[in-house]
Amino acid sequence: MTPHTSLSSWPAAIVLALWLCFPLLSWAQAKQVQDAPLAKVNGVAITSGMLRQEVHMLQLEMAQRRSPLSSAEINNLRNRMVETLIERELLYQQAQSQRTTIRSQWVAETLDALQERVGGRARLASHLSAGRISQDELIERLRKGLVVRQLLQGDPLRGIRVTQDETRRFYDDHPELFQGVEQFRARHILIAVPNPNDRVQNAAALDRIRQLQSRITAGTPLSVLALDHSDCPSRSRGGALGYLPTDQMIAPFAEAVASLAVNQVSDIVRTQQGYHLIQLIDRQPPRPIPYHRVRVKIERTLRWDKEQAAVQAYVARLKRQAELIR
């Protein structure tokens, strides 16, 4: 169960991520010279340069998640992103007024984590260059992001709790979210092909698997042949793999397993590992996931929702008190 994953819910999710989950969606403070002002927050300008950097950081974040955004999707989010820049500026100004501080060590640790996430220091430098963001600007944005997070961990979020009654009620009220998947118990023989592009290896492996297939057709149990001939570690168990859902199997293997009747042996199946003969032993229909296995995820989701609502209410109050020019 993963909250806020649809396109329609991105703005809300992005806003809270920007508030709470720095750094990748981080503070965009660009050089303001020659940048057109888009809004002012208590006299502080939100500029087009900030928005350009914000778009770049958002594209980087979504690419890291392997969910790149199209130009149309970015355009649809621009107004929300400007509003987010306004809200973050309000939060930072509030943090300054309360003299909120952080440790320099936290900034360094956040920078290290960001570098690791994007693939190293050189990769990060490349991303920053593409977005016209200097290293000093990045560090300052990380610092501001951590200051805002420290602010929010105070009064806005301090009293938020999720009770066991709430998590249990959510589980009972949404059974459709906790349906398991069909499980398959299979055994197989693998004749490995170390180099899939080697014609000689392929031909030899295919010849071996065909001979084993003929012996199974003649009545020799697949489990017996697996003990002597399979190249899979499961050979010691007669090729037995235990119960697995298809999403934990290689695609051609999964398709073959799902098509078999119980005790039926497949035709020869080719995967990146080599050639297989597969026997389905049992299949179990989907069963509800037990409450104890999802309780923590439910609690995390409900806490996320409560925190988002609390932060939105806090920012709404700051907006009412601020001088905003759009």
C-alpha cells in the first residue's frame, strides 16, 4: 500500500515532500538579478529563476524514481510549484523569526546522502550544472530545508499520534487494499547457459534439456532428474522452489508456471539463465494479508496524512498573516 501515487495527487505529495523530505526536492534560491518576479512574500521575491531550478530538481527527483515527467505534466504543475516556493519562503521566514537552528553536521550528512542517491559526487555535479545550480547554492538550499524541517518538528507536528485503534479500523474498512496474490509451488530443472550469446553453449544446453524432457515423457519423475542434472541450487531439493508469486519470478518462467495445471510439466522454457523444465506442484488462491504484517505500513500512511493536514493548516495560518503579492 503506497499513498499518493496517482498523477492527480502529485501536487499534495510533492508539497509535503518538499517540506519534510529534503534534499532532492530542495530549496530553489537562484540569483535574482534579471529574473522576473513571480510573487513576493513579505517583500521577498519568488523569481522565474527559482522556478526554473525547481523544475530541474523535480525532473531529477522523478527520474530517480524512474517516473520521468512529460512537458505537459510539468506545465500542469507549474502553478503548484510557484505556490510551493511561496509556502517554503513563508516557512523559512517563520523559522528565522523563531531563531530555529541546525547543526552543520546535518547539512554535510544530507549532502553525502544526496550524492550517494544520485550516483556519486561527479554525477551530482553534472546534475547541478544542467540546472545552473552552484555547489554553494545547493548547500544553502539543504541548510534551509533542514531549518524548515526542524521548525515543523516543533509545534506543527509534535503532538501527532496514530493509535492502534486507528490502524485496525483502517485495515478493517479497506479490505481491498490488503488482498494477497496467487502463490505457486513449483519445481524445475535448469540447464544453465553461462554465455547466452554463445551458439555452442546454447546448442549443447538445448540438447541436454531435450534429452531430459524425453526421459520425463517416458515416466522418470522430474524431481529425480533434477537431483542429478539441474544447474540450479534447488537441485538438492529435487528442484523444489517453494511457494512464490509470479512477480518474484523471471517473466518467461512466471508465464509458464501460471499456465500449468497442477502436476503438469511445461515445455522447454528459455530465460536469461538457460533452459528450464518446470512442474507445478500446487497453487494457492489469493489470501488476505494478515493485519500484523501491514500494521506498520498503515501507521506510516495515516501519520503521513495527519502530518500533511497539520502542515497545510500551519501554512494557511502563515499565509493569512503574511503580505503576499502574486
